[in-house]
Amino acid sequence: MVSKKSGHVLQDAHQSTVITNRLKRAHGQLGAIVRMMEEGRDCEAIVTQMAAVSKAINTAAFTLISSSLKECLTDPSVDADDVSASLQKLFLSLA
């Protein structure tokens, strides 16, 4: 997804699968973190898992942005400047 204006949907099936799988793993890790909190586990272990989930989500987002950028910039019907600006905003929202 680039932006509401452009409405880009990732077409690369391989990248879509890679991103989806990463998000599913992060989802499972997040459930484990909730259980750790409920069980009263130590803070260091919980924060370590939180950092792993955060990294997985950010990596998925960066992969989505870069894959979308590649697709949009190789599509002659797309305004490359508009897409680049939209994706840059998305990229910076993760910083």
C-alpha cells in the first residue's frame, strides 16, 4: 500500500508471502509476550521479546515499501515522483 491516493497493491507474490509470514511470526511472538506478562516473567526476557517483535514488524514494513517502490518505478503508467514522495513519507513514519 503506497497511499490512499495511489492505491498501490503489492503484486509480487513472493514478497507478499515473505512479508505475511514475517507478520504471522510477529503475531505469535506478541501472544507469547502477553503470556509472559501474565505469568510474571522477568522484565529483561519480556523486553527482549518485544524488541524482536518490533524488529520483525519494521522489517516487514521496510520490505513492503521497497517492494512497492520497485514495482511502481518500473510501471510506466505510474508517476514515479508521486510514488517516490508517498513511499518516502511511509518510510519516514517508521523512523
